[in-house]
Amino acid sequence: REVLNVASLPPRLVPKYLHKSAKGCLLSLQWPQPPRNVLIIPKLHAPKVVDSAVAFAKHLHNDYPGVNLIFESRIASHVHETLPFPIYTSDPTYFPDHIDLVATLGGDGTILRAASLFSTQESVPPVLSFSMGTLGFLGEWKFEEYKRAWREVYMSGSTVAVQDLQGPHTQAATGARAESEQSTPEVFAGWENARGKNMGATRASKILLRHRLKVGMYDADGVNINEQMMPTATAEQNNFHHHLHPASEDCAIPHPKTVMGAPPAFHAINELLIHRGPHPHLAIIDIYLNNHWLTEAVADGILISTPTGSTAYSLSSGGSIIHPLVKSLLITPICPRSLSFRPLVLPLTTKVVLKLSERNRGRELEVSIDGKRRAGVGIGMEVRVEGEIVRKLDDGSWTGGVPCVIRGPGKGEIHDGALEDDDGWVVGLNGLLKFNYPFGEPPSGF
Amino acid sequence: REVLNVASLPPRLVPKYLHKSAKGCLLSLQWPQPPRNVLIIPKLHAPKVVDSAVAFAKHLHNDYPGVNLIFESRIASHVHETLPFPIYTSDPTYFPDHIDLVATLGGDGTILRAASLFSTQESVPPVLSFSMGTLGFLGEWKFEEYKRAWREVYMSGSTVAVQDLQGPHTQAATGARAESEQSTPEVFAGWENARGKNMGATRASKILLRHRLKVGMYDADGVNINEQMMPTATAEQNNFHHHLHPASEDCAIPHPKTVMGAPPAFHAINELLIHRGPHPHLAIIDIYLNNHWLTEAVADGILISTPTGSTAYSLSSGGSIIHPLVKSLLITPICPRSLSFRPLVLPLTTKVVLKLSERNRGRELEVSIDGKRRAGVGIGMEVRVEGEIVRKLDDGSWTGGVPCVIRGPGKGEIHDGALEDDDGWVVGLNGLLKFNYPFGEPPSGF
Amino acid sequence: REVLNVASLPPRLVPKYLHKSAKGCLLSLQWPQPPRNVLIIPKLHAPKVVDSAVAFAKHLHNDYPGVNLIFESRIASHVHETLPFPIYTSDPTYFPDHIDLVATLGGDGTILRAASLFSTQESVPPVLSFSMGTLGFLGEWKFEEYKRAWREVYMSGSTVAVQDLQGPHTQAATGARAESEQSTPEVFAGWENARGKNMGATRASKILLRHRLKVGMYDADGVNINEQMMPTATAEQNNFHHHLHPASEDCAIPHPKTVMGAPPAFHAINELLIHRGPHPHLAIIDIYLNNHWLTEAVADGILISTPTGSTAYSLSSGGSIIHPLVKSLLITPICPRSLSFRPLVLPLTTKVVLKLSERNRGRELEVSIDGKRRAGVGIGMEVRVEGEIVRKLDDGSWTGGVPCVIRGPGKGEIHDGALEDDDGWVVGLNGLLKFNYPFGEPPSGF
Amino acid sequence: REVLNVASLPPRLVPKYLHKSAKGCLLSLQWPQPPRNVLIIPKLHAPKVVDSAVAFAKHLHNDYPGVNLIFESRIASHVHETLPFPIYTSDPTYFPDHIDLVATLGGDGTILRAASLFSTQESVPPVLSFSMGTLGFLGEWKFEEYKRAWREVYMSGSTVAVQDLQGPHTQAATGARAESEQSTPEVFAGWENARGKNMGATRASKILLRHRLKVGMYDADGVNINEQMMPTATAEQNNFHHHLHPASEDCAIPHPKTVMGAPPAFHAINELLIHRGPHPHLAIIDIYLNNHWLTEAVADGILISTPTGSTAYSLSSGGSIIHPLVKSLLITPICPRSLSFRPLVLPLTTKVVLKLSERNRGRELEVSIDGKRRAGVGIGMEVRVEGEIVRKLDDGSWTGGVPCVIRGPGKGEIHDGALEDDDGWVVGLNGLLKFNYPFGEPPSGF
Ligand SMILES: NC(=O)C1=CN([C@@H]2O[C@H](COP(=O)(O)OP(=O)(O)OC[C@H]3O[C@@H](n4cnc5c(N)ncnc54)[C@H](O)[C@@H]3O)[C@@H](O)[C@H]2O)C=CC1
Ligand SMILES: NC(=O)C1=CN([C@@H]2O[C@H](COP(=O)(O)OP(=O)(O)OC[C@H]3O[C@@H](n4cnc5c(N)ncnc54)[C@H](O)[C@@H]3O)[C@@H](O)[C@H]2O)C=CC1
Ligand SMILES: NC(=O)C1=CN([C@@H]2O[C@H](COP(=O)(O)OP(=O)(O)OC[C@H]3O[C@@H](n4cnc5c(N)ncnc54)[C@H](O)[C@@H]3O)[C@@H](O)[C@H]2O)C=CC1
Ligand SMILES: NC(=O)C1=CN([C@@H]2O[C@H](COP(=O)(O)OP(=O)(O)OC[C@H]3O[C@@H](n4cnc5c(N)ncnc54)[C@H](O)[C@@H]3O)[C@@H](O)[C@H]2O)C=CC1
């Protein structure tokens, strides 16, 4: 059994996202044909989660034989001994051109890591996320539901039946091996072979397109220096230039986006942060909005967050909670030395510039994206941030945003129409963030 | 000199609003023909402001003879002796069908009062607001600029020149009587007569369409009881059925919207408030979002605010500052008995229901819109709130929102392109709200 | 069976409070002789709680025959039929001179109501409070523990044994009637008759002396008008001049403090509040500290709170949580129209004056103490607030503060020395206020 | 001219602090004899401030010839060429035994640095601080007032006249050289020679005794490891073991406190901070109060602040403003990942323990005192913090706290009695922190 190179896989399939209804805000996933190349990302440093990833991989390989399984090289080297079939890996620069779908197993941090692999891309594959024990605010499915979850995502766009997503077949698949063996691999090879009644797009997976921020770093002369922000510090990144399967290196082609022209923008799914880091003194940052000077922040740091990021660091810093579908970006100061720096919510299209004041007296501040330090910035340098434009292209595909598969209700969970367009956000507010948790009562219900 | 009835005026002219540029967010005012019927609303209880209103009226009458001047009856009875020409008034129910444009002289409260006259209407005339001494956050023009402001609004849509808006003519008009006399009334009778170079739409007034909230009140049986919210408490409202000019009553026709079918929704420009009012005990309110139960608020009250209202009561209650163009509504609790009720920002289209819990034990709570008490509500009753949909109709006109004329830069104020799309919001943040006011420095610049 | 007049009871016994240790902050209750006159205050409008009050009264009458039971007249009229022995009542003005101890059954509101009966007094009897179902932050004992609680309080100061507070005797008393009958009334008539080993003062009840605020209202001429704040609105207050037992009126003597000299100060246990009440406009209040002008508050209202009150209204308004033993008072604004009005914590001895600005334009604001409206105040009037001085007199008694009996640990609850000086505050923070309630975890433990 | 060793100076004179009045909270400075050894600390990296320090030194040398002038070695090496008389310096370990008084020239940072030189001492000499341009919240005197300020401090305790503190003599000294020459040095050699009317203690300098926190660091075995916190990072500290004047080393004696017994506690004047520092992940800290577990903080960091520190970092993190005389300590979280971690204010005597949770997974967090990083702490280690006890000893001297000389009003500034006990705090709130800065008004008055 070998670890094959991602570069040898067929090119990425780009799905469409349809508006489910005039007023609904969630989109409906539509594959042009069944997805083939699935990147599986388990949580770091969590052996049990790797075991779950293996179980998930086996299920896909057995029941959906057309599916190719990709792992980051760090993981691939661990799991390929365990898996009785070939898997794929490579330098992450190959991912954007080959990955149809990403499945994460872990918490919010794992989703952020998955998104960071596509952080210079305008089109991110759909992300199916499983929470593993410690619940995350962004993670939508419980791991136990993985068979149903996968089938729903896989069938999305098919005109073939998905009637039994809730039915005996899937239920058995979840539990009993005997049943599962009955479902011969061929059945799932392509939608044409799938059994059951055609339920059309209405049973397609629901997609929440999360807004991102485009981030560029510029030196004092206005030259883009994004290259300095290239990831260097995290585990999987150390393997960038260290391919497991030597043969694969033959076809290693440098990623086109990084060789020619301006360096690509980085995209943040939670936030861009400038922080004093280990320096004991206050950071001093000039903030501009659409080229107007807004204010001079004297603070531990400044966060520019997406609505999705409003429940992350921004929340801890006193920001409001913004629903992910509000097209906006947030400016939230961290420990500002002012009584009157209230968090701001601006149109997503606002151009925000953070410029390091001369008054920082030679210190470097730290720039991070989604919780990963990217670079130190010095006096005169600036970080430009702007909401990424999410839009439908003429061919019906989309550009921008991170398409997250939202957990669909299981059989028996659909009580009324309301649930249909539910994005799980209120559940997360109450259940995870303990929003407006009542005083003096024994906790019940959550 | 008599006070004539508004009902005898020609019907309202509805302007169009054009997008100035692909990315600009301000709109451009376009009259189909010069505006004719102008409602002038001075601040309450401020004799000096009434004097300014008189000066403004005289200028309009002299230099733009086609313009009819309307006042609320309370004001009309004061000023008609002073004005050497006929003015108009009536029950406010006639305003929506006849008013082309509203001019307010005062602070934010005066703008709110103006908007409240159209609070059951989907189409509100443009509002040109002058701040009078005490600056307001919503008020855009200084009163001293009234001649330039008026000319800009009046000419918007004309293909006739407005080159001299900044020029000697207007400047003289502002200051010197001699010049002003030269400008014979006929000049402004219609755009065709206006002198000067054609500058087209680019010099048209900039419009900020402020979002509103649609509010409905329902009893425990789900019956709409908006009629109970009819204004009863404010000065001009006492004159609703008390026309100054008896003759005008002849043509008094009941306002169509209020006679047939469901009572109209009310629209809030700042916020909907439910509050404990004079009751010493905490209010208990169940909040639903899109028919899902969100939480039980135990608090002094609950605010549902527009982005515009984010700098009003919501700000005092700890809410974030939201730019008026972010399509959103805010749920901000007032003194919640919880450590974890963080303000929420939701899509403008969210349906919010506030329901009075049985646990209020028989007390009435108070419902207010934009700072005016509207009704008391009892157990089981609910208030339904939803962002008003602002959209362009097929004929190019718009429905929804309050079109506010934004102050355009005067000659010599245009430094670079940036100012062109400036909505004055940042200036208000720094100058009025003292946003992020720096520590320990002598105040300068503001 | 009759309802007797409180005036006929022996005069109040004033206990001493000893410092338990050099560094301990709780005090130790020391009766000069067993307490005799106990005022029992059940929660309002809660019939079940009245039943508990009856059970408590019967236990005291049976096992501690020297004890006289007093009820507010409103309650007395309900319960005297049920109780097979005489009880006492009167106009609350007689309470200060005759009540040795107050027992409340209810939540925090009941304790506040109890304290309000002594709000013009400098020396308040100890308050033993039982929470009834809905837990309160101030209520220390569960009602089920009433026998142990009472015995501990009753024996405090005795040199006679209390060894069996934890022992079979009390336990039986709590549960089994048989045992209880064995304990003949005489046993408890005086401490000398009490059985068991002498454990001395160490088993005496622990007292937390809660700080209060002294409040005075003054008109525009500086004349004290506290008389206008006399209670008028609550149920029991309507009975002030309406004695149940006519005979009792014979000996009705006007309360000395209210006849001669300056009107007495009112004391707040939670806070003094000035609020806009039902008026839709912002209140404008000038605040002075020790005769220096501090600031002009433009807000819904202003709270001056005790440390105890920091977990009440002040908390909802964004104030910090202050431990009850920090000698301080809090100025917390309610919805201030300012970004920079951070709550203040000042020495308890600070003289705070709240003065109604002329800018309120003729409106009245509302003054409340501990959640009860006391008066409306107009322009020019001022409210003067100051921390009450708590001090030990030469005879070893104390003046000032509300002595609250803190729940002592039961047998088996004492794990280490730490518990000995525990005031239950941390338990309340976590268990009731859900302080720092963790994200994303299933609630457990509370 | 040489730089002499501090060790050769006479031992420190310890003043007494008297209560000015029964209720006054400021103390009155009383030297047993005129102060002799003055440590002058100018702001770092500010050449102009060093010039002012030189001017101040010359004035002291000329007019108060008994006074010895001490500088940190780093400064001494700069200024001794400029000064026509000998000055003193040494390793800071000699300061506690020889410095009578510290004079700082700079902002709050300079005062913090001065206090840090005595951070292991229980008795800190009085600190006279001059603000230099950029105002500080803790700095009391303007530098221009240095002659009056010095004379007031110097004469405090004398029974000799200070009548001319406001008078022509001092005024002349401030401005005109001629006058100054008249005042022969001998005049100020001792109080006995000082001219003028005896005004007694009432004109003595007012002292605000600022509370400090005692900080100890312990490893996982409970062993005190304060030695690891010894200063290492700041400029002047690099000179600790690098004496300018070789001869002085002869008498260098190791500081007794650091050789024998337990390492001394460190004292913070603003706060103790544990922070995630450069690590991107949240810190996890268990907090104990008086040996009870309070909560697990998941946050950027935790601040334990003094009341003085409440206007420093704690303010930026959302803490309330605490008057320096409120005997308390604050627990303020920095960006806690919780909606319900409200800042706490506890009795100054509370024992707070911060323990690094195992859940930090091997990372080090950073411990800082008053803005200076002191050490990294790892899992299992704990930081113990407690308010320092400030008390009067039997001989009338005090232990604990930092005695800060409060600016006394100049002639013509005393308007009424109020000012007499003014600690300048309200002035700082309004003038420096822009407390409750009014909306929408042109700034005036500050
Ligand atoms: N003081 C704070 O609150 C800090 C927060 N962060 C946040 O952590 C993020 C990185 O996450 P990890 O790598 O897991 O770091 P981590 O291990 O420090 O955990 C951050 C926590 O935030 C949660 N989280 C992440 N994104 C979220 C979102 N959008 N909504 C709600 N919860 C969210 C995670 O579930 C986790 O509990 C950063 O993007 C930043 O937003 C990072 C540092 C400090
Ligand atoms: N505690 C508070 O902050 C309270 C605020 N209000 C606000 O006042 C509004 C009514 O205004 P008035 O009739 O003038 O009452 P008002 O005379 O009480 O003044 C309210 C203040 O809010 C300002 N304001 C109003 N709308 C604003 C906006 N959208 N952005 C920024 N500032 C704004 C006004 O200029 C004025 O200074 C209400 O809609 C409510 O938002 C009302 C009561 C209490
Ligand atoms: N928005 C708010 O938070 C409001 C709070 N209040 C508070 O209510 C108090 C009056 O209490 P009730 O008559 O029971 O009124 P209530 O029935 O409105 O209940 C107030 C709530 O506050 C709790 N509470 C009272 N004092 C407390 C304390 N010192 N610490 C922690 N919790 C406390 C009570 O248990 C109850 O849950 C007032 O003194 C005021 O502090 C009153 C009105 C509004
Ligand atoms: N985000 C923030 O607010 C941060 C605050 N600090 C504070 O800075 C202090 C160290 O001061 P520097 O060495 O000058 O650092 P710095 O140069 O970073 O300045 C801190 C600022 O805080 C002011 N300050 C210091 N102590 C104060 C007090 N007790 N009350 C009011 N203002 C005060 C200073 O005047 C200065 O403006 C630390 O003790 C910490 O309290 C330190 C880091 C971050």
C-alpha cells in the first residue's frame, strides 16, 4: 500500500449553491457529479480522533468506492499502515486544484486549520465538519452521525433518491455491520446506481457560506509583503517540502499563484489580529476606513473580525455577537486605553487599513490570522483588510466564502417548517456560549 | 393671508434614487420635476428655531416661487402671521399623499418626529435636516448652509447646471441681499430656467437610505392591535382632529390605509422598546427569532434597534456601533439580570417576536417607538418586529427606508476622491460621540 | 386567641458581635440572654410560604416557650386563626423597640422588605433568612434546616452546650415527632436549662454586617424633605395606621424619632436609585463627591449602591461585583448617554450628592430605595447619600449595618479550616449568578 | 568631581504620617529632622527630562546644602559631568537603607519604576513626583512648581515657619535669580535656621498611602521561587553589578534580605498580570480565594490589581474605577472566553492564588508586575497575591504602602474647605481619563 500524490488525482469538482427559497439564507449544495477527492483532517495531537478518521475513511472506501481519500502528509504517514487501500497526500499547495470536499474531525480549531489550507484561494471546497466530544461553535455534525452526514453531502445534486437517508438502510449502516455488507460498493459508485426514490434538491445539504476577510500586508513604501506571512510555524507546514512518497515529487509543480504577479491575499475566517504580543507596552495603531482616518488605537491590539469570528476572540474582547449572515466586519479593540472605544460593525465592503504609528518607537507588533501568528510588523507598515466579495459567477458556481455544510435534521427531528431554514446558530448560542444563562436556577435542558 | 389645506395641494412627487457607482453605497437623488410641496418641521419648544424656519420659508418663497410651504398645524398657527404669503397645513394624515420633501430644523429628535409622521407609510419623502446649534448625530447640514443645501436638493435630477452651487451666485445669496435680489424668482421656477453649466447627476444630492423596523402589536389571541398604538401623547398629535382652517375640513378624506383591512404596521427609525416603565420590578420577555425560542429576558427592557438606532438608546445600553448601511437589526437588553446577555446583531430580515411572559404577574409593560410611548402591553401580548425591506420598484422608485439627504462638501472641502462617498458617519463618531477619545491630552481639533 | 400588641412586649434585647479572630471578617453573635421577640416575615403573595411560617412559628412556640412571635398585621390576620397560641402585631413603628430578631422566609425581596421596616433605625436586629425554593443571593439557610438554624441562633452567646446542634437531638427534631416530644419545652426556656456540653462562642452564629447607605432628600432650599419619602405604596404599609386589635391602639405612642427634630435618614441595603421612570427622555443629574462637582450624568438613571447591592441592579447595569465586606459605595449609571461613564467604586464615607439639573425642563424623576419607589423629585432638589458608619459602641454593642446570620456548616460539611470563615459569597457567585459559567460544557455540579 | 557611593551616606530617615483629621483620609508628612538623601529619577530615554533633573538637583544643592543627591548609576554617569558638586550612586540594593525621599520626573511609568526599586521592601520612602508635559494619572506636581513642592516636602514636620511657601520668597525663587541668591544656603541647612512664622503641621505635605500587592511565586512543590522574578530586563538593572566608582565596591555589602531565609515578596503598585504572552492560545488559570476554588479562567490573562491600578490595565480590560483609598483588590480578566466573567472587587486582605492548569498543555505563561515581565510560569506553578497590610507601628512610623506626596494647593487656589482634603483624583478622572466625556459638545474647560 502506498501513499500516492494528490497531483495525480482528477481535478477538483466545483459545486453550485442554489438559493433554497426566496427568503431562505442557506444555500443548497449541488454537485455536477458525485464528489471524488475528499481531504480528511483530524484534530492535531488527538490519537482518538485519528482513529475516528480511519473509521470514516474505511466507510467511504467501502461504500463509496469512487471516492479518493486525501490526508495531510503528517497524518498520512500515521494512517497509511492501518488502511488497507491507497491514500493520497502532498504538499498543501496541490490541494486547491484537487480537493472536492474537506471533512474535518475536531473542534473549531480544526475547521480553521482546514480553511487555512485554502486561505489564499478564492474558491474553497465545501467543509463537512464533525465535532468530536468537545463541542465547537462552528462544528455542525456529531461524529456518530457520520454515515448520514456523508450520504446527504454525497447525494446533494443527484436527482436520484435520498429517501432513505432517514430510513432503515442508513440507520443500519450506522449501527449494524450485517446490513452494511448488504449495501454493495457498486451501489454508491455513481448516483445513477443509487437506489430509492428521487427527492430532488430539497434533500440536498444546506450550505452556510461564511464570509472571510482579505488581508494584505504592506511595507512602509506600500509594497505588498504577503510573502512574509507564509506559514512557517505549524506542524503540517513543516512537511511542506518533505513528501512521503518520493515518486510524487517528480510531478511536483510550483503552485502557479505564488510564482507570478502580486502575492495572493490571505483570507481570514475568524479575524485578523495585531497585538503587542510579548512586549509589555501598549500598541499604537492608526485605523483608516475607506481612506479616511478613523482613530488612533492605543491598546493591547486590534481585531478585525468576520461575523463568524464575532463569537471567537472578538466576543472575549467585548464585541457583540453577529449572525454569520450579516454582511459586515467588526473592529474590536483589545484592552484599549480609552473609556470610549466601543466595538464597531461596518459594511463588509469597508476597506480597513491598520497602520503602525511611529509612536511605537521601534517595536514590532504581531500579526495573526485565525489564531496563527503570521508575521511581525514594524513602524510604517500597514495591514489592509476588506471583506471578501462572495458572488455567483455566470456559470452558476460561486467565488468567495467558506461553504460549510450545516447539519440537517434527522428523521423525527423535523417538527415544523421553522427547522428547515435553521442554521443551528441559536442552538450554539444557548448550548455552547451559555447566552443569557439564567440566574439562580439549576441548569436544565442544555 | 390664510392657512390653506394640504389636501388642496398637488399630489406627491416621488423621486428616484440612483446608485452613484458600482461600489458606492450612497444613492443619488433624482426628481422627475422640481419638488413643489415642502413640509418644514422646526424643533419643538424652541422659539429661535421657529425664527430660522421662517427665514428658510421666506427664502424658498422668494427664490423658488413654485414651492408650497407646509407646516404642522401647531406651528402654522404661530407663523402664518409673520409670513407674507399663504402657507399650508392639515391633519398629518394628509401628509403622505402630498409632501414631496421634508425639511427639519433641530436635532435628532426633530428628524425622528418628522419620520413618525410617515411611520405607517412604506414610502417616505426625502428628509433634508438642519442642525440648530446643538449638533445631532443624524442631522447633516448646518443651518447657515441652508441656501446651498436647498439648491442642491432642489436641482437634483435636473440636467440643468448646478455649477454655481459653490459659486459666487450661491455665496452671495447666502450672504448679501443685493445679489439675492438679482436672482429673480422666475429663475428658479423650473429647472429649465436655471442658469449655468450642466453638471448632471454627479452633483445631485447624496441620499442615505436609513433602514427601519416594521412593528406590529398582537393580543393574546394573535389579533393585530396596532390601533392601540396610535400616537396620543405628543403636541402635534393633539391637533390631529383640530384643523386650523375650517374650510379644509370639507375635503377631509379619511386616510385609506386606516379604514380598510389590517391596521398598518408602524415603522421605527431608531428602535422598538419594551420597558418596565414606572414599575419597580424586572420585566420578563420571551424572545423568538424566526419562530424559534431564543431566550427569556429578565431586564429593565429590550431594545430592537436599527443600525441607525445603534448610536441612540442601544449605545447607552452597551450595544455596538453599527454603520447605517449594515443590513441588520440589533437586540440589546437594558439592564438584564444576567451576566451573559451580550447584544446581538441579526440579519435585517429576521422576524423577532417579543412575548410578555406570564411571569410578569399582571403588570403592564410599556412599548415605545423612537422614544415615544405608544402603548402598554399585558401578559400574553406580543410585539412582532422585522426589518423593513428596502427595494427598488420596477418604475425605478423605491419603497422602504427613510431617505436622508447627506451633506455634500462645499467648494474647497473636496480634497480627494474619498470624500465623494463620505456619509459623514466617521465625523459624527469622533466629533459627536467622542469615540475613542484620547486620554490625557488637551482636547484639540474637535 | 387574640392578636396582642407589640408595644406590650418586653423591650428589645441588643446582642453584641465579637470578632471571631484577628483576621476573620465575620462576627460572632452574642445574646446577653436568650432572644424573646421574633418577627417572622414570609414572602408576599405566596400562600405556601405562609404555611412554612406557621410551621416555623409552631416549632418555636413548642420548643422555645419563652419566645414571642410577631407578624406584620397583614400576615397576623391570616395566621392567628391557625395558631393555637397568641401572636403579636402592630404598626411597624413599634418594631424597632421590641424586635430582638427577624426571621424572613422568601427570597432577597423579603429580606429587603424586612430591612425596610428598620430603614430609619441605626440599630437593626439580626436577620435570619430562609430561602424558599427560588434561591436568593442574600438568603443563607434552606428552610428544611430551620430547626438547626434556629437553635444555633438562639444559643449564640450561651455558655451552655450546643454540642448537639449537629447531633441526634437536633436531627431528630428536624425529622421525627417522637424525639421532639421528648424535648420538653422547659428545656429551652433559658440557656441554663439547655443540655449538653459547653462549646462556647465558637459555635455561635456567624454574622455578616452588611453596609447600608444613609439617604436624605432635600428641596431646592436645602430643607430636608425625607417625610415625603415615607412609604406609601406597598401592601403592609397600607396597614400602618390600621391596627388589627383595637385595644392595641390605646398604647400607641408615636415613634419618637419621627416627632422631634430633623426627619430621620433612610437607609438602603441595596441601593438608592434616581430614574427617568415613565418619562421617555433622558434624566440629567449632577453628581458631587465630597462637595466637588464630579460630572453631569445624562442617563436613564443613576444608582448609588452598597457592596451588597453590587449583585442587584448595579450588576445588571454593568457594575463590578463587590464583596460585601469591601467598605465602599458604587456609582453605576443606567444607560448613560456617554461612551465613557465607567462605574466608580468609592470609599464608603464619600458624601455623594445627586442634584436634578435645570436641564430636565420641569420633569419629575423617581427616587427609589431598594426597589421601592419613594418619591418624585423635581428640578433643584437633591438627594444626599453617604455610607452609614458601622461601629462598636463602648458597651460592646454595634450601631449601623444589617446583621445577617450566615449559614453555618452542618455536621459533615466542615472539611477544613477554610470553611470556618466562609461567608457563602463564592457559592452564591457560582451557583446563583453563574459567574464565569464555562462555555461548551454540559452543566454539572451546580 | 566624583560619583560617591550611596553606602557611605547616613542611614535612611523614616518619617511619620499623621492623620490630619478624624475623617480625612490623607495623611500628613512628618520628618523627624530635615530629609538628607534624595534619589532623583528622571524618565528613561528623555534627554529634556534629564535637563530638568539637573536643574532640580542644582536648586537643592544651592538652597538646601545639607541634601545629598543620588541618581541611578545609568543617569549618574550622564549628569555628573554637568553638576559642579559630588553626587551619589550605587547598586539599587543599597537604596532602601539610605534613601529618605524619592523624586521622580516623568509620567506614571517613572513612578512605577521608582517603586520597583523598593518592591521587596515593606517601608518605601515618600515619593514626590513631577509630571513632565505628558500628564500622568499618578503624577501630582507640575515641574514648574518644583521649588514650592520641594520646600513643602522639606519643611514637613518642622515646627518652623512655612508661611512663605506661598510668599514672595518662594515665588522669587521660582523665577528670579537675584532673590535666590539672597537666600543663603545656610538658611535651609536645618529647620532651626528657617525663617518665618510657625504654621505647624497643617502645612505639612499631604500623603496618599497607595496600597500594594504582595506577590509570591511557587513551583509545583509549593517552594517559593521568587528569585526567578528578580529583575533582569530593564536598562538600569543591567547596571546592578557595574559600579561606576570602583572604590565604592569596597564597602559593598550584599543586601541582607536576599541572602538569608525565604526570598522576599515582591510588591506591585498597579497589578500582577499572568498573560498568554506570545502564545496564540488561551491561558487557563485556576483562581482560588482564601483557599476556596473560585473559578477556572480561560482568557488572554488575569489581572490582580490594586485600587491605584484600577485606572491602569484593569481599566482597559473593563474593570471599574476604584478610588485609591478603598481597601480592596481587583480580579479583572483579560479577554475571557466567557460571557459571564464580570470583574470582582475583594477585600484587600483576600488571599488570591492563581494556579496554572494542566490544561495549558506544557506552555509557559508570562508573569509581570507593574508592566515589567518578571518570569515565565509553567504548569502546576502558582502565584500567590495578597494585599499588603498597611499599618502604624508602635514608634509612630508606618509599614506598607507607597507614600505619595499629593500636590497641595498654591496660594489663591484654596477656595473652600473642600480642597483641603482633596486628593486630586476627581481632577484626574475628568481631565486625564475623560470620564463621562459629554457627547456632542465642543470641549471646554479641560
Ligand atoms: N482570548 C481569546 O478569546 C482568544 C481567542 N482566540 C481565538 O481562537 C481562534 C483560534 O482557535 P484555536 O486554534 O482553536 O485556538 P484555541 O485553542 O486557543 O481555542 C479558541 C477557542 O475559541 C473557539 N472558537 C474558535 N473559533 C470560534 C468561532 N468562530 N466561534 C466560536 N468559538 C470559536 C474554539 O472552539 C476554542 O474553544 C482564533 O481565531 C481566535 O478567534 C485566540 C486567542 C485568544
Ligand atoms: N438612556 C438613553 O440613552 C435613552 C435614549 N433614548 C433615545 O432617544 C431617542 C429619542 O430621541 P429624542 O426624542 O431626541 O429624546 P431625548 O431628548 O431624550 O434625546 C435623546 C438623545 O439621543 C440622540 N439621538 C437620537 N437618535 C439618535 C441616533 N440615531 N444616533 C445618535 N444619537 C441619537 C439625540 O440627539 C438626543 O441627544 C429614542 O429613539 C432613544 O433612542 C430615549 C430614552 C433613554
Ligand atoms: N434591571 C434590574 O436588574 C433591576 C433590579 N432591581 C433590583 O431589585 C431589588 C428589589 O428586589 P425585589 O423587590 O425582589 O425585586 P424583583 O422582584 O424585581 O427582583 C429583583 C431580583 O434581584 C435579586 N436581588 C435583590 N437583591 C439582590 C442582591 N443584593 N444581590 C443579588 N440579587 C439580588 C432578587 O433575588 C430578584 O431576583 C432592587 O433593590 C434592585 O436592586 C430592581 C429593578 C430592576
Ligand atoms: N492594554 C493596556 O491598557 C496595558 C496597560 N499597561 C499598564 O501599563 C503599566 C505600566 O506603565 P508604563 O510602564 O508607563 O507602560 P506604558 O508605556 O505601556 O504606558 C501605560 C499607560 O498607562 C498609564 N498608567 C500607568 N499606571 C497608571 C495608573 N495607575 N493609573 C492610570 N494610568 C496609569 C501610563 O501613564 C501610560 O499612559 C502597567 O502597570 C499596566 O497597568 C500595560 C500593558 C497594556
